[in-house]
Amino acid sequence: MTRIQLSFALSAPLDEQLMNRIRDVYGTYGILKIQAESDGRNLMVEYDATRFSAKDVEAALARAGLPLDQRSI
């Protein structure tokens, strides 16, 4: 397994509804960790690179309805 971490900026701060959506994404096989930064406008996602590409992770977050602003490399 190759663990990769990506940061994503959100266009809206996290609220309870978005936290529930994060929980749903966390159940995706290959997503290892999702951590909200203290400002509530950034997420760090750790994933298994043997299962996902960065675009796959971004697509999974977008499908869940998370308001992605940009990915920070």
C-alpha cells in the first residue's frame, strides 16, 4: 500500500450536513483518513494510491457533494 495525502480547500465552511457527507466518503474502500483542519475550510485526505489516483479522490469528494474549491498539491 502506498499512502498519499492531499489537501483540499472548500468553498464553504464545514457544517453538520457536510460532516455527514465526509463520513460517507470515509466508508469508501481505499480512503484511509479524512481530517478537517481547524479553520473548517480545508480537508486533508489520506488514500491508498494503489487503489485511487488524485483525480479519483477528488471525484469521490465531489460526488458526495462536498463544496471543493481547489486541490492543494
